Amino acid sequence: MESYFPMISFVTGVVSIVLAIVAIWISKSAERESRENYEKTKDVLAEINKSAAVIETTVSANQQQLLETVTTILKETAVPEKVSMQYQAGMMLLKAMLENPKNMSEMVQSLQSLSETNNGQQKP
């Protein structure tokens, strides 16, 4: 029985060495795969970052355009634009000139006198 001890010990040592070599080989293989996966993940994240920047720009532009559209709609529906007095007076003058062109000089003179009166009342 004692003669088998050295042989069993030798076989056990060889098996241990073989298992150690296999474990080292497997760990190196796992490390290589891990590095490859890391590089692939890094590349994918860089692409996602680029896509996110493009999406953010597009969404921001569309959001701004939508805000402007809604603001325009609200202005047009909620608060109608007021026509200025100058525009109304100009349209009335144009209408009167088209209806009676002969009285145009009288209208211009009366407007000049009205303008001079208003200018005299304004403070410098």
C-alpha cells in the first residue's frame, strides 16, 4: 500500500497542474472576452450619445416651433389685433379720395391745419 502513495501523489500533482493550466487558460479567455465586450459596449454607448444629441436637437427645434404655433394661435383667437388710428384715418382718406377726387385738395388742407394744431399743442 505504501508503494501506491508516491504514485497517487504523483498523479494527483499532475492532475493539479493540468487543472491549474486549464483554469489559467479559461481565465485568460474570459478576460479577452470581457475586454472585447467592454470595447463593443463603449462603441455602442458612443453611438447612443451621438443619436441622443441629434434627437435632443430635433426635439428642441420641434418644441420651439410648436410653442410658436400655439402662441400665434392664442394671439389670433384670444386677443384680436387692434387696428391703429392712423391706419383707419388713412383708409378713410383713401376711400374719400376715390369717391370724390375733386375735394382732395380741401381734405389735404384741412389735414394740414389739423396737424399744425396738434403740433402746436405738443410739448417739446
